Amino acid sequence: MQIMIGGLVAVAAASATAMSVQSASDTAHSTPANKAEIEQIVRDYILEHPEILPEAMERLKAKHISATIAEKRQALETPFSGAWEGAENGDVILVEFFDYACGYCRKSRADISKLLSEDKNLKIVYRELPILSQESNSAARVSLLAAQKGKYSAFHDALYNAGRITQKNILAAATSVGLDRNAALSAISDDSYLVEIETNIKLAQSLNATGTPTFIVGDQLLNGAVGYDVLKQAVAQARKDKAR
């Protein structure tokens, strides 16, 4: 906390100093002593009003996340093969980092489906983030196989509807949508899919996203099963920002 206070003091002091210098008729009056006095005033104010720190921290965090999203946008919004749904050239792209073993991801599936049914200009890009179990990893690999075979959406729903994530249910979901069982079995041990999975892990880490589901839309990062209304509002805001 002391480090953060120091950082906020420095930023605030720098701003205050700049304002002081700008308004003064003689910039020579901005001496080291003046600066130290301003820094002490700002520091005292922060210590007397510590309630401003959480808000400042949140704003700083949001600013950092927005900058990182902008930097990583192409990587985030470019799907692996067919791992997407909705409008191919949608004006808004919603990215979901998910794990098939995550109950909150399963819960969010209905929200995504509702958004897609109502918004014909929305594109959903799915990023596999198998962090909960070995079965998560197996499911992610077969899911990526399904993406390559043009059966991603069908497999996505079939596996969620299959219940608990086990190898038996993964293979059953795969065959139910027309994937070859032996191909699905081979995918489970196919390390070529690690490239995509590791890329997704690094992207999530760059955004400090450690859980699932995590949604990226516009400049916003949303953690957890935030619900249909929050997702719809975020999509609307992204569309509004894009139109500016």
C-alpha cells in the first residue's frame, strides 16, 4: 500500500506542479522546495482520505486492461480455424475464454446463445483455456479438432449437454456430431494443439485473467458468469464506441 501511495502522490504532485507552473508568471518560482511542499500536501490529503485509493486503483487497472486489449486485439479476435459463431464479419466481436469443466462457463452458454439469436451483427470468438483438470485439456483438444472440421458449434453444445467432462463423454459428444471417434481419440494426445492452448494462456495472463469464463468485448474485460444483461450492455457500448 505504501508503494501505491507513493505512486499516487508522485502522479498527483506532478500534475499539481504542472498546473502551478503553467499559472505562474515566472516558472523560476517552481523550485525543489515548492515541489516538496506540494507533494507533502497531496500525500497528507491521500492519508486523510484513503477511501479514494480503491477508486484510483480501479481506474488505473481499467486503463491498463484497455491498453492491453488494444495491443492484443488482433490476436484476441482472430479465432482458431472455426472456433467462432455468429456473423463472420460482425461489427462487434465478443471473445470468451472458457473451460468445458467450468460450471459458470456452462451457465453462460445460454446467455451467449440468446445474444446470438437477437444480434445478427455479433461475432463470438472462443478461446480454449483448460485450467481446471486433465479432462479440460482433453476436451479443449477435441474441441479444436471440431473447429478444424467445421463442427465447432455442434460439438460445443453437445459436450455441454453431456454433463460431467469425462473422456467417455468427450468422445460421445464428438461422435454425436459426426467426428470420427479414432480422430477424436488421437486429438486428445496430439500435442500440436498445445500451440493454440499455450497462446490462449499467455493472452489470458497478459490481461490478468486467471479464471473462466472471461469475456472481452470492446475495451472491457468481464470476469465470471456476468449474465445476459451485462453482456448485452457491453456489446452495445462496444458498438457505440466503434461508431464514434
